[in-house]
Amino acid sequence: MNTPTYWTYTCSWAVRFPYPPQAKKDGVVGRIPQSLLEEQQSSLITLHENYADLVSLRKVAENGYQQYIRSRPAASSDSNRRVKELPLSTCSIHSIFSKFGEIAEDERESLLDKMKNYRPQGTIFEICGKNKSQEYLAMKQKRAFHKDKISAHQQLIQKKQEELELLTPTKESNLPGTNSEEINDTFKTVVVPKKRKIEDLYRTNKKQKLRDDNYIPYAPTDRHTEEGLAVNNFQKEASSAQLDLVGDSEDALRLHRQLKVWDRKKKKM
């Protein structure tokens, strides 16, 4: 059973790393500690090895998940782009798992993140090759050809990093509290709406009357009367009726079963 590496709740568009002051409002994205993952993984493996009922349940769950993968709607291109822009590789441990993490583990995760994000200046042909080798000259020529694209990509990454650093949490305002006396003084005067008269219910509005004289309705006023007195009700019922004709031979039944196709919108065959 694959255990997810990232824990997400109330996830907003931009990544907010754990431990911000307003994490309860905006939500955070973080990782599960590796020690907790290994512990839970070993517990699940032990349970599956000792209980035979879990084997069948696991197969049912996997089959259901595969059917969900096939029938779920595809994500939009904007959603895929936003997910790719999230720097999930540099996420810290989620604040909900802070009591499981240790300082040494945080340093280890930070070191592993730096190793993952490390990109050397040159390729393997430029570092290990000789200055006059064919591979070195080819890579040097290729790098000079794509120099503008490489610099533009680096500037884009630097711009996104600066925008991410500017996403600082806003300060919460500490307003003074109120007491019962202030509340009573504020709501001492109650504004009651004016009582309507019976004559106002039957009084016609001039604007509405003007609209009724010049307004063309989308349907005739006697539409319901015409529908009730219509003689084509049988034709409507006959057109809406549906009759499935199934053959009585084996070949016809096999052909009818093959013609059924799963409709993803209606969720039925």
C-alpha cells in the first residue's frame, strides 16, 4: 500500500510552509516525517501478513481505485500547471506532525532537499571530458546556442522565488473587547419597519403597469389552456416512450450484450 508523502488540508493555491501564524485560516502544505511513514508502513505490512481478511479487502480497494481512475474526469490544464508550480520538494514537515519530528530529522530532511535541488553548472561531458574532446566541444556549442533560453529560464525561476518570499502572512488585528453595557447602549434604539396598510396590497404600481403595457411575454397568456385542450397528447407520450427489443436467439443475445457501452456522464450502461 502506497502511503502519500505529502499531507494537505484546506490547500490554497500558493504554498505556505508550516508554522505560519495564520495556518488555521489559510491552510498549509507539508510533509509527513519519514520515521512516522516507516512505522505506519511496517504496521500495515504486518497486519496484511497476519490477517487473511485484509488481503481480499485490499484487492477490492485496489479494484475500486482503478475503476475510479478510469471514470474520474480529467484535470484541467490550469490545474496541472498550478500543481507543477508548487515547490513540493522543498516543503517542511507539516505542523500537525510537529510533535513527531525532531531537530536531527529536520536537518536531515533539509540536507536531502539541498541534494535533490542541486544542479551542477556543467554536464557529465563537460566535467569529466577533456577540453579538446568531441563531446566537450559539442556541449559547449549546444550551450552557446541555447544561451538566451537558459538565462530566461533562470530569471523566471528567480522571479517566482522572489514572489514566494513576498508571501508573508498578514498581521492579525487585536481589537479591544466589548462588555454588556456597550452592547446594550448600541442596540438600545431599535428601528421598526413601517406597518403596511391593506390598501397598499391592492395598489398597482405605475412602473409595473407601464411595463405590462409595453412588455412582450416569451409565451402567450393562454398557453396552459391550449396545452390542456390539445389533442396531440398521445403523440407526445408515444414519442417519449421507449421499447427495448431483445432477440430470443443466442446470437442475438450475445450481440445485444456487446452493444452495451458505459456512459460516463449518465453513469450507467
